Amino acid sequence: MPDPEFPADPTRDTPQETDAARRRRRAQFLRDLAEARELRDRVQPRRAKVARLRHAMRMRTFRW
């Protein structure tokens, strides 16, 4: 049964509805991505620490 909030064919909607639906889908995707990242960090704390240190080094050496 299709979800009325997310129509199967987004091209039939008006531009405002399509934009709003796109923002909702993007927000849901970003929430899911953050949740997956948190889960991965809890499961692999050493890898998460290394990734944080690597990111910090990248940010320190970045030039504008």
C-alpha cells in the first residue's frame, strides 16, 4: 500500500509539494545517516577515534 505522504511519482506533484517532500526525505536521510554513524562509532570505538584524529589533522592543515 503506497504511503500518501510520499507519492510513487513525484513528477506529478506541484513544485512546492515536490520541494517539501524532497526536504522531508533529505531530513530523514540525514537523521538515518547520523544514527548509523553513532552506531558505528559505538561498535568500533578505535576506528572512530582514529577518524576523529584524522579529521582534526585535516582541518588544522586546511588552507583557505
